Amino acid sequence: MSSPRPDPDDGDPTLEARVAHAVAPYADLLPAEDLEALRSLTARFLATHPVAAPLVDRLRPRTPPAASGEVDRREPGALAEAAQRLAAKAGARGRGQGGAR
């Protein structure tokens, strides 16, 4: 899971790197103020667009876990109940399909 998405004005290094990459081809073509406007627009777009923002999020470093070790996903009682339901479901299928396939 990625870290929370920062505001584009907060100096996010991942976002800044993507913006620099996106506007680099225009650095020699645009005047300084136009280049800065393009940087600002690109940063806002990459930070807020519903398709682009999750893609930038995937480039962010992941937050390391607080601790390592095994994590119980379910309580043992819940696992036993799920196993019984699966066994009952499999048994019902086997009895209901007596004919050849």
C-alpha cells in the first residue's frame, strides 16, 4: 500500500520527478514563465486526475511495516467454520450430480 497522497504544492519528490520528466522536452522551447506555468499545470494534473494520480501513487516508495512477523488473518474458530461450510458445499455438489459429465 502506498503512502498518503501529498498536495502537489508540498514538495513531493516523486511528483517533482515526474513533472520534470514531462516538461523536459519543452525546457528549451518555452520562456521561463510559460515553463513554470506548464510545471504547475502538470503537477496539479498528476496529483488530482482520477486516472493519473493512482499511477503516480504506484511510483511512490511504500511505507515500511511497523513490525515483521506472522499476522493472524482470522480467528481459528472462523477458519474452522469456513472449512465446515466448504466441506458441506462440496458434499452437496457431489450428491446433486449423480450423472455423467
